[in-house]
Amino acid sequence: TMAKEKTPRIVIVGGGIGGTAAAFALRDALGDKAEILLVSDKEKFRFTPSNPWVAIGWRDPAAIAIDLKGAMAHRGIEFVPTAVTALAPRESHIVLQDGQQIGYDQLIIATGPELAFDEVEGLAPGGNIVSVCTTAHAIEANAAFERFCDDPGPIVVGAAPGASCFGPAYEYALMLDTE
């Protein structure tokens, strides 16, 4: 008798655009030839490119969010809504916030960028500074935009190398002009 080959486990860390796209593409390409597991510290996928739309009031935050558990289950992808606290590549496992270890045959790290507002003094959101980098930031930016509409004046839109990305700032500036 022949021994049955073990189904490989692919673990993807990160439930954003990169992680979910990787999970879906792997499921499509591999079918049932691999176990695919997505681990994210967030239970919802938020379509980050729509944050400027939330900030200007053109989209409701709920309209750009999808429940990861349901989306993954629909495609036969296991979902673990817990933060990863450590990688153990020599042992081929990750460690979750609750201490659980999850083994893998292949690991994809798709956690996205880490905002570094502290790299430029005065850049962090708060006071007269807003951001569209996260949906929570975009909600705060929308409140600031509404206050601006009540009492218009000068407005500056910017981005800083190494601290944030440029595309959303340009998009937001054009949207402000349109609105």
C-alpha cells in the first residue's frame, strides 16, 4: 500500500488586499491540493483604496468592509482572527497572541505597510492633522471635512516619504476640489 501524501498547509498572515488576494488566487490555482489558512488581527477586510471616499463622505465605512470569516469560508479557506506575535521559521510555525502555534509548509507574509507618522514631527493625526491611511482615520477626516465645509479656509494636503503613501493624498486633493 502507498502512504497518502500530506496535504500541504499554506498560512497567510494579513487580511488586507495582499493577503486576501493571495488566499483567493492560491485557492483558485490549487483547488483542494492545499490547505489554506488566513490569519489576521482584524475580523473585517477594509478596502483601503476607498478611504479617501469615506473621508469626503462619498462612501459609508460599512460599504467598504467585508466579514473575513464569511468570505474565506465561502472559498474553503480557514480563517483565524488573531494577531501573530512571533514567527518561528526554523520550526515552520507562527505564534498567535493567545499562545497557540500554527504550523505551515509555506508562509506568506502580507501584513502591508506600517504607518510611521512619528518620522516627521507634527505629521501624526490629531488637532488640525487628519489622515486617510486607515478607515478609522478616514472617518475622523470626514468629521474634519464637515467642519471645514461649515467654515472654509486654506487647506493643505500632503504626504511624507517614509511615513505614508502619496496616491491617496493626490486622490483626496482632487476629490476636495471636485466636492
